[in-house]
Amino acid sequence: MYELEAPADLLLMNGQSKVAIKQRSDEPPPEALLIRAVLEGDRDQYGRLYSLYAPLVHGILLARVPRSEAEDLAQDIFLHALRKLDTLRDLNAFGPWIGMIARNRAMDFHRKSHETVEVTEDLKSGDATETKAAEILEIIRSLPDAYRETLILRLVEGMTGPEIATRTGLTPASVRVNLHRGMKLLRGKLGFEEGL
Amino acid sequence: MKKPMRNVSDDYLWDQSGEPDPEIQELEQLLGTLRCQPRPLEIPAALQPSRPRFVLRDFKPRLAIAAAIALVVLGAGLWLGLARRERRDTPELVKTAAKPSASDDSRQAAVIVPEDVSHENPNAGNEVLKEPVSVLVERVNRTRRNRPNPTTVAANANRQREIELKTPELAGNELKEAQAGKAHLMLALRVASAKLNLAIKKAQGSTSGNLIHNQHKVG
């Protein structure tokens, strides 16, 4: 089993990342323009918004609900968000807003349904790689909330730390800490000496 | 079996920069099979995003500030108005040591004469009054205009010994005129009072001859 040692300065952002994020924050966010266009009646722009944020919503759902349900739920969430788009106060905060809708919807899902059915369905379908992936996903889901969501966004959806921070509204430092600690826990649970 | 501790840079985990971590790469490959492959979003034709509408909560801070300013302005206006009215109504008071003053006389001169008295046969049976009572009343009122309001003085009765009403200074002839007017008025009031008493006695006398009621003989 690995014991990962990371000095404290690793948890903080290095200078390059800070500059990159600052530059990014100076640029006008395309999401705000898209949302404005949608509010003015251009429904096609919502498709672009969907493709930008679908990985975020999917990742949040994957951390909470069975994989087979995640896609349908994501579609529902985006339709719901379109209906309620006028209630979004800060056009730059679409990511955190839809992320919160996704979390709430996942909670509603658990209130209404039985978990065990979907888990077995996930495990039995697909080939060995997919089965292995599903097993690891289950291990990640057993981690604390803050870590599992960030890890899934990073490892499953392929988002980088700064992207996760921008989309979820978390600070980059928090995301970095969550990634580091989550990864440490995951390594411990996986026991990398057995190989993947 | 535990692998030895090692220093691994988090850069690859953070933003995929730096030296790739083989374990993370392996996890990425495996879990990448579960990645979101979004199918096109099917938006029902009936579904339209609702237009942004006026939401009160968006304007709450501004409304609160506006309300506070309005309240302050209103309060200041009321306060100023009240202060101005008070200044207009109250006489100018000067704190002095307790001592007898002419204010008692002036207060007596300010007795209000009922209208009935002035209207009711002003000159009848009175040679001393060479002028009608209404003229005298008018004269006294003229002198009163520059004097403090007697009702305010009465309300402040506890402090009468400490304060003195600052009476306006009158010219010599005005003072004489006022005193003469006062004397005439007092006389007229006495006459009117006597007449009233007489009338009451006559009215009572018509019903009973004996004015002494409910009294026992003494001795």
C-alpha cells in the first residue's frame, strides 16, 4: 500500500496555475453570453451550454446515482434548468447552479427508488474492463462526498483541477486539496500492489 | 505488503502537467470508459425559457437603502416642523430668581371677556364706561398680542417661581392706554357680574321666597 507524502507547498497552487486562472477570469465567460442568448429566445444556444456542462452534471450524478440512470437524469436536469433559467441571478454562475440542481435531483432519486437493483445491473453488464471500472467507481463512491465528486470529475470525466474549480465554483485550493486527499484515500482502498 | 513512501508531485493530478503518474494514468484509462457521452438534448417544442421577471429579492438591498433614506428624511422633516411650531407657540422664557413681577397684572389684563357681555347692552346703567365694551376689549387685545400665551404659562405652573415671562416693553402712552383699558374692562366685568347675580337672584326668588334652604336654626 502506498503512503503518499506531499509537502505543504504542493497543496497550494504554483505561480503558473494562478496566472492561468487569472487570465481565464479576465476573459468574458462564454457561458454568460450563451445564457443571455437563450433567455432572449435562441434555444439552439442551450445545446452548446449543454455540451459544455454535461460532463459536470454527469460526474456529479455518477458520484451519487447508478450509472444507468445518470444520463437520463442529466437530460431531465438540463430541461428543468432551461425552464428555470430566468431565476439564475448571476449569469456567470451557471455551473454551480446546475451542479446544485444535480445534487438535489440525485437526493430525490434516492428518496424514490431502491439502490440495490441498479448496482447489480451495473456490475453484470459489459466486459471485464467495464466491470473493473464499475468496481473502482463503487470504491470512489464510498469516499467522503467532497473527495468522490472531485475525483470522478478528474478521473472519469477527464477535467483538470482548474476546470473543476471554474465549473463547480469551488476555489482552486479546495479542489487541489480534495484531489490530493481523495487520491490518497483511493490508493489506500485500492491497494496498488495488487495491480489494476 | 506496503510500498515504500515516495514523494510524488501532484501536478499531474492537478492539471495533467509535469511527470505523468502511471497509477493515475491507469485509473484515467479504466474510468474513462464510463465518461459522459452526451446524446443531443431533446428540447420539447412547448418548452420555452421564461423571460427574466421582476423579482423582489433582487432589489431588496436597494429597496432597504431607499426606505432607510426616506425614513430619515421624513423623520428630519417632522422634527424640524415640530421644532419650528414649538418655537412659534412657546413664549420666550428667561430664567430668573423668584421675585414678584408685573406679570401678574398683565395676566389679569388678559382675562377673556365673554362675547355675551360685550353684546348685551354695552352702555346700559353705567356712566363710567364712556366707550363700548367691545372697543375696550379690542384695546386690551391689542396690548395682549405682544404678550406670552397665558395657557402655556398655566401648563408650566410648577416653574412659576423660577421663570418670569418676558413682557414686551410698551411705550409710555401705550402703557397708560392699556391700564385705562384694563380699569374700564374690570369695571365692565364687575357690572356685568352684578347684573348676572341679580338676574339669578330674581330667577330663584320667583320660585321660592326664602333663600335659605336646608339650614337649621342656630342657637
